[in-house]
Amino acid sequence: MRTCLVTGGAGFIGSNFVRYTLSHYDDVRMVNLDALTYAANPASLDSVRDDPRYEFVHGNICDRALVRRIVDEYRPDYVVNFAAESHVDRSIENPAAFVETNVLGTISLLDAVRDAWASPRASFASTHRYLQVSTDEVYGSLSLDAPREKFHPDSPLDPRSPYSASKASADQFVNAYAETYGLPVNISRCSNNYGPYQHVEKFIPRQVTNLLNGGRGKLFGDGLNVRDWIHVEDHCSAIWAILTRGAPGRTYLVGADCERSNREVLTAILQAMGREPNDFDYVRDRPGHDRRYALDASATRAELGWEPAHRDFLAGLRETIAWYENNSSWWEGEKDKTEAWYEGVGKRGR
Ligand code: NAD
Ligand code: TYD
């Protein structure tokens, strides 16, 4: 039996990863450490709650004593760090919270695994791996005028939001621990995820739930910003491939070659939901709004033999819309709070 400690496993990608791993691999025990912030939804884990291979620990990754205790008690073979403040708009409101969890929380985890894994009981065994779940946003923003340009693993870091600056900083610490202590690490940098269980503050769920509530879509700025979309299950299968087959110390890009402007995505959602093409409003733009993300994951595919399974974006979008339609109890409690938050940001003039 292998033990995998995930942090942030009650969030969007983490909960998908817990379910994905338990359903695909019989010999894995999942321990989930999550602080249950506003971004978590314990209901995302209802289907695994009674699985004897699943354990939940309520706690903060910044709590260094707790993290050490958990690592000592469960002796994980793998640690996958999903826990983060993940919303760019919130990072513009409160950058310090992002430094706290995303940077200091990462260091707390790195210290704990370095000390546990290098102790005489187990000296950086080949089975040990720490995986930092990072983002393509650390590379900054691409231009719409150079459509062939994409991010590569060794593109220069150029974060432009407090969120991406905190993620880039954490990545630098992960690499520093690999160099300094020989810690077996990987970094995955994935593009924008979509799929079930994503918080209603994020682009696709916000549009879908606005429309389900009889409201309208909301496009920041001119709506021409481009994101490179990947289904969350494909991100999960990539993480597993990196964890089990990746070369220690390496950074892997994860993406599915699916660039779409926000306006294209919203148009597809409106059409799939039987609404008029102009059922949306242009709203005040996000300050420092990154124009375009696109990444080249060919090295990850070639080296690990990983391929995304969800290749039809419109089909994935329709399934995601149906999921929100059929699971309104999962998101309704957060919807009004989230819209009130966006309204507050607007009133403060940003
Ligand atoms: P999310 O906001 O949905 O979930 C974050 C989870 O972390 C929540 O369950 C929350 O309770 C938990 N958490 C937050 N602070 C914590 C702390 N201090 N201690 C313990 N738990 C804490 O985020 P997500 O979209 O699932 O993203 C997961 C990871 O993937 C993040 O590191 C993010 O940077 C990265 N990522 C996300 C995307 C995307 O499109 N969502 C793309 C690439 C990378
Ligand atoms: P988001 O889901 O916040 O992810 P990120 O900023 O990390 O890429 O936003 C995705 C894109 O959608 C981004 O360009 C901002 C835009 N957006 C809107 O146009 N309207 C919205 O209501 C939201 C939440 C985002």
C-alpha cells in the first residue's frame, strides 16, 4: 500500500484528484489535509468519505507542528500540494494571504518532508516524491499578436498578479530544496482547468450558475483574453503520471492545446444553455489582466506517455453545464456570497 498525502483535497482539483486516484488505483491510501477555507466544499468528497483508504485531517499547511505530526504519523510516499489561495481577483484584494498559504505553507511542507524522508529510517528513497501543483500563470502573459508563441518549461518566470507571484515564489523554494537538500521534487504547471466541483467565483462556473439563476454572463474588459483550457480529470491523470514516472527535479507543463477567448467560451455556454448570444454584460476589467496563456506540453507527453482524454472541449463544457444543473445544492450556498463579493469589488472601484 502506498500513502499519498494531499493538501487542499477539499478544493476543486484536489477533490477530483482524490476521487480519481482512489477509483483508479487499489493500492493507494489518500490522506487529505485541508483547512476548509471558503474555497473548500466537504460535499465534494461525499463519494469517498466511507472508503477505508481515505482519511481527512482538518488543518492548515502553515501549522508547522501539525504538518510535521501528520508526516511522521502517516509516513507518506507521495506529497501533492494543491493547498493554495487560488483566485487572482482575491489576490488583488489581499496579497498577504497568498504569501502566507502559497509561500510559507509550501515551506512548512517542504521542511516536514525533508526531515522525515531524510531521517535514518528512510533516506530519500526512490519512491518518495513531493509534487508542487503550480500554474502556467508564473510565466506571465503572452501577446495576442504572436499566436504561435507558447510557454515552455524553461520560459522565464514573469508573474504579474499577486497570485502568480506567490506561486512562482513557492516554485523557487521547491527547486531550492531540490538543489540544497536533494529533496525529490517535481513541479507541474498546468493551464486553466474546467469541470465539476469548481467554485462559482471562477469563470466557467460563474457564467453557468448566473444563467441557471436566470441572470446574465459577465465578461471582464473586452472579453478577448485567451485561456488554454484542460479538463480537470486530465490534469489529475497528468499529476499521477508525474508522481509515479517523472524524473526527480523536473518541471512538467500540463495542457491540452485548447486556446479560447473568454468571449468564445461564453458564447458556447450561452448556446448550449439555449440563451440569446447577447445575454451577457461587459464589466470592469481586472487590473493587470493577463492577456493570453498558452502552453506547449509536448515534452510532458513525449517523456511520460501522458495524453489528455477529454479532447472535445464543447462536449466537456456541455457535461460541466449539466453537472452544475444537476448539483445545484453543491453550489447554491456560495452563489450569493460570491456575487456580493464581486459587487463589493466593483463598488470599491477596481
Ligand atoms: P481551490 O481554491 O478550489 O482549492 C484550494 C483548497 O486548498 C481548498 O480546499 C482550501 O480549503 C485549501 N486551502 C487553502 N488554504 C489552505 C491552507 N493554508 N492549509 C490547508 N488547506 C488550504 O483551488 P484549485 O483550483 O483546486 O487549485 C488547486 C491548486 O492547483 C492550486 O495550487 C492552484 O494554484 C493550482 N492550479 C489551479 C488551476 C485552475 O485552473 N484552477 C490551474 C493550474 C494550477
Ligand atoms: P479565472 O477563472 O478567474 O482564472 P484565471 O484568472 O486564473 O485565468 O478567469 C478566467 C478568465 O475569465 C480570465 O481572463 C478572467 C475572465 N473572467 C471573466 O471575463 N468574467 C468573470 O466573471 C470571471 C470570474 C473571469
